[in-house]
Amino acid sequence: MNRAEAERLDQQDAIGWLRDRFVIDDPGLIYLDGNSLGRLPRATVAAVEEAMCAGWGNRLVRAWHDWIDVGQRVGDRLGDALLGAAPGQVAISDSTSVNLYKLAAAALDARPGRRVILSSSDNFPTDRYVLEGLAAARGLELRLLHPGSGGMIGAESVKAALGLDVALVSLSHVSYLSSAIADVPAITRAARIAGALAVWDLCHSAGAVPIELDAWGVDLAVGCTYKYLNAGPGAPAFLYVRRNLQTRLRQPIWGWWGQREQFAMGPAYDPARSIARYLAGTPPVLSLLPIQAGVDVLAEAGIDSLRSKAIALTELIVRLWEAWLEPLGFVLASPRDPTRRGAHVSLAHPDAYRVSQALIKEARVIPDFRPPNVVRLGPAPAYTRFVDIWDAMDRLRNLMKTRAYERVDPEPGRVT
Amino acid sequence: MNRAEAERLDQQDAIGWLRDRFVIDDPGLIYLDGNSLGRLPRATVAAVEEAMCAGWGNRLVRAWHDWIDVGQRVGDRLGDALLGAAPGQVAISDSTSVNLYKLAAAALDARPGRRVILSSSDNFPTDRYVLEGLAAARGLELRLLHPGSGGMIGAESVKAALGLDVALVSLSHVSYLSSAIADVPAITRAARIAGALAVWDLCHSAGAVPIELDAWGVDLAVGCTYKYLNAGPGAPAFLYVRRNLQTRLRQPIWGWWGQREQFAMGPAYDPARSIARYLAGTPPVLSLLPIQAGVDVLAEAGIDSLRSKAIALTELIVRLWEAWLEPLGFVLASPRDPTRRGAHVSLAHPDAYRVSQALIKEARVIPDFRPPNVVRLGPAPAYTRFVDIWDAMDRLRNLMKTRAYERVDPEPGRVT
């Protein structure tokens, strides 16, 4: 395979035009970390400036009339465009960590007497820590399943671990580490049959992989908006609560944004009979509004086109790994089957930290490093080109051949 | 008193120049709701655009190297400039509601066996609701003190309510409803003597009233940044934990931003030995950065100058109320003594909702309405002029004389 083949793939790319929706002012840089922080959509620049100047600056407190339900409005838009959720079930609120805390606590309250929380050892750190905290506070056990080959947590292994003692199953749809896709409908169904509730983390799948929360029978889900949804650094997260559960659960943080008549400022907490009961405090408007623009950009292409391209991009990574990098000691740490893999590919290597740093500093390629030994390559179907993949893999093999990565300080520093 | 006297006060105003630091593009509008949403500082426009375009857009994930500790850096700046807190004790994080939940839960865990949470019936709604939720989850009692004349919660009444059953005292420094200032050092000391912890809500005092958290012996505090700190709609909140308590308490939401080695992504939660342990998830950068600009603007003037002007502004309101509005049925619902009052003045009137709406719609004055019967006038010493007060009060008396407010729909709608 040569570079011309990658160029042909770009020419044939049905959503190649989507790249122009983003600010890309350093075209020599190959960005393969959109699964950590997505790029800035052009429309966001104007939207933030308008909210700041025409909204906050000019209309002052009156601008809140437009923003008061913004978390629910943007949640509905996200639910419709990318999550397969009918209106009134998705809201933007807080961070993923806080949302997981709220929903997991609500689920545990609804399953008294059961003493196990089931998760996985490769679940994202904040998920494991939040669950560990809930388990510690309630005297429960956090039981971690270990992924099998290709990083998969199979539905069968979850079923085998489910019993009458399990209150909650909390897993990621797409593993941040391996990119493996969990079988959400099967695991959710199994949890329900066993009398447990499942809460899904969609951080690494929302905007990259088709999601059908309603059709899959999902009860609870959370996810972030700053990866494939391109909503900006630390943009607030989303949560999903199936409609028929909304009034049967109660989240623990009884803030005024969850109050039924918020501005009556009445004496007692009376939670909203809607998804609003899962809100807590005042939402950060300037960070929240970009979610709308981020979702709109992806909706222009549609999730099926994005998914097709993501598969083609990761297949190209896998083909080039096999040809160039497997012989150099890289191990594929993601499922080989593209239908079982999200939009990123993980390559394990003993020197992964130094290799990642050398890619950034010497090859103008931005991957990310995930401890202990993973170089994570995260193309984003909305703006990554096939030639970007070809060039990045080519630069990576050259770094290995010249051993340029050995000049990097082996002490892992802070990498986001 | 005539308008010329107000003009003279403006000419003599030592910090009148500060108004130019803000975007004010509708000078005919009199804004007396800076205690709900403060104005947009000019410097913020450039700071947000830089973070969005040069940071997020251009540097992409690498920009996180500048932002990774932004919540602590901006917290230190806020603590130094306006809260009387030495470095390492203030962090920006989440919303006030979530921060109160975290600190109150941590305090309750540290006082096992005690079954009462003490607050006040005029504490801000979200505070009461959050405490009610914690009490419900733990089988505790939320006991509410009722304010006395002028809306005061006196230290003596708190002392009388303190006993060996009280785990936590949670009050506001400045009452959102009455503007009354609580005696933070005396109440904190009394709580400590009784073996309880006190957590203070500084939402309505930060940036308006001198605060000396370290010198006052405060243990725990939270507050918002979008009122007098002018950080923008829903900008994230702050929290303060006295240094010697930081490792003795543990907050309930064990998110990865509270983890000691966050990016090691290790198997178990190991909380930071610093204020960082009170963080949870990824902070919303575009909403957080404006806090720095908002604090910097106030620091230019200094809190003592701001406080002097706030007293002069509220004294002018009280004088004009006495001359013009008391005869028309308005009752002063704030302390008469300016040293016991924050930067806003509350006037009670049976038609307060309609009066507030008429001020907005017919007189181009923005106050806010607080149920059941309060028109809240919130000048901000950073940008409100004495003539603004004179004009607003003049327009208010004219509205009353012409009974223009009677044309407003009496059904209270959403008012923020």
C-alpha cells in the first residue's frame, strides 16, 4: 500500500467535506487525539461569542430566559441525533463523574439489600473511583471483571457474574483502553433479568458509534461531550434516564435545578417529574452551548456515515500496523474485528510512553499514551483524513527505525 | 435630595473608573441585578476568545498543560484577592450545589452519631434542598432557624440551638433574601466549641463584603462566581477547605480530578493530599477562565473600596426609600444598619412581583423579585453609579404613583 491509495480513499470519502466545518489552522499537525479533546467547530466560535456578548453582555440576567432549559434542549437534540433517545430523557449537566455518581447512587437506593457493584478493571478510572467511593460509603463490594482477548467484556462473562447480590452493573460502551464495544442490549437485559440496574458510560462511543438507547432498553447512561462531540475542554456531560424510571428514582444531590418549581423557592424539596430531577446546580452556559454546535456538525453527516468512515480509518490503521509495526514489536490491543471496535485503535508497546512523546515532539503527530503500555490512535471520522493515518503510521515506523524515541525522558509525565 | 447630589457622589467616587472595565452597551438600562448575574468584564471577551481559538482550536489537547490545574490556580487568586485565604485552600469546581453537597457530606461523615443539621429558613433554596437530601439519606434532622428583625440570624440564636446532637451548621454569610450579614467568626467558633463543623455559603458576599476565611477560623465554605465576581452565566463555583482539615475529611464523589496521580490511572482511588481531593470531574474551561478576569477587575479596586462604595450605594437606596417609598407601602426588609447589610437592599411590598416586572418592562430598571414579596435591588459597587440608584428609585416611585404596575399579569412567571 502506498500513499496514493490513502489519497484515493479521501477522494472517495462521502463525508470528506465535513472537515471544513472545523477550525484547522495547523494543517501540518496530525491530530489523533480527538477521542480525548475533539476539535473546535467553526460554528462554535460564533455561538460562544454571541452568548457572551449579545447574551450575557447585553441582555444580562434576561438572557437566562433563553438558557433556563438549555441543558434539556441540548440534551433532546443530542438524544435525537446521536443517542436514539426520545425527547425528555437526556439532559446536559455537571461532569461525567458527577453524573455517574448521581445515577449510580439512585440505582443503588433502588436496589436495597444487594451488596455488589459490578464493573470492569479496564473501565475508565473516574468510573471505577466513583463506584469505589459509593461502595465504601455503603459497605458494598465493587467487583471488577477482567476483559478477555482484544479487551472485550463479553455478555457471557457479565451474565456469569450476575446474581441476586448484584445491585448495579456499570460498564463502558466502548473501552477507553482497548476500544472494544460491549454488547449493551444483551448486558442490560441480563442485568434486568437478574434484578440489577445497568448504567452505561458512553464517553468513548457518543458521536462515533451508533447508539440506540431506547431500542436497546437502556435504563441509565452518562457520557461526556468533549471527545467525539467536539464541545470543548471540560464541556458539561450528559445523562440519560429512561422515562418510566425518572420518577421512580431519586438522585442524591437535591439542588435547585432539580426542583419542580425552581423559582418559587419554596420551603421543601419537591423534585421535578422529569429528567430535570437529575440536574443539580446552575449550568455553565459558555461551556454548555458549544455542545449544540458540536452535535449539529455530526448530525449533518449522520452517525451511519461517521461509523462507516471510522471503520475504514481504523481498518487502515490495522492494515498498516500489520505491515509495518507488528514486526517492530507493537501488539494490537484492540479487537481485530472492526464491528467490535470503536473509533480508536490501541497499540501496545513496552516503550509506549516514549513513543507517544516522540510522535508529538519529533513527528508532529498527536496520539495519546495510556498507562501502562498503550499508544492510543484516535482518528475522528468528522475530520481525520486517510492520508493523515498513512502519514502518522509512516512517521511512527520511521521513529522506530531511527530509534528517535529513545531520546525521550522515560519518566511518564502528565498526559491527558 | 435631588439628582445633582447623586451626580456629585459619582464625581467623588474613588472607584468610578472601574465601570469602564465592563461592557456596557445599553447605557439607558439601569442594572440592579448584578447580585444575580454580574456584568461582562471587557477583559473576559479576549480571554474567552483566546482560550477558545488559540487554546482549544490551535493547541488542541496540548492546551490542557496550561489548564490542568486551572481550578486551583484561579482558586488561589480568588482566595488571595477576596477571601482572605492562603494558597492551597480554595479551588474552583462544579456548582455551588454540588460543592455544598461534597463538603456537607464530608463534614457529616466526620461527625458520626450526631443527628442534626442546623440551617436557616431563609437560607438560599439550593442550600436547604441539598441539606434536606443529605438529612433524608442519612436519617438526620434538618433544623431551620428563623431570622429575626432585619433578616438577621444572630450568633446568639445559633448558640442557643447548638448542642451535642448538632453535626453541621450551614448558613449564608449574606442572606440572599434580606442581605443581612451573619457573624461568621462568632458562629464558626460556637459551632466548633459545640463539636460541630460549619460550612458557609459565600454566594452573596464574595466580591461585595470583606471576607477573611483564615483569620475568622472558617473550616469549610462554598460560593458562586457569577454574581459579584462577574464570571458569567453558571460559571463554576468555588470551595474552601482549611488546610489542616483537607486530609482529615473525604468528600463523597471520588472522581479522577481528586486522584493523587490522576494520569497514572491506577487501580484504586488514592485521594490527593491537597484541596484537589475536593474536585470531581473535568472542569468546564470556557466557563472557568472568566473567573480569573472577574477577580482581577475587583482586585484592581480592592475589597475595602468596593465595600465602602456598596455601603454608600445601599445607604442612598435606604434614604430614598424612606423619603419616597415607605409612604407608598414599601417595607425595608434588610438591616437598617449598613454594617450589618451586604451590597443589596430588599424592599417588601404586597405587589412585589408586578412591581418588579413593571420596572423591567416599563422603566428600564432591572431588579429582581424574590418570593413571596421582595423587590431586591442589587447595585454592584464595581459598576453601579449613584445616579443609577437615584434614577431607579425615581422611576420606581413614579410607577407606583401612576399605578403602572397594575397592568402586569399578576401570575409570577420564571424570574432568575
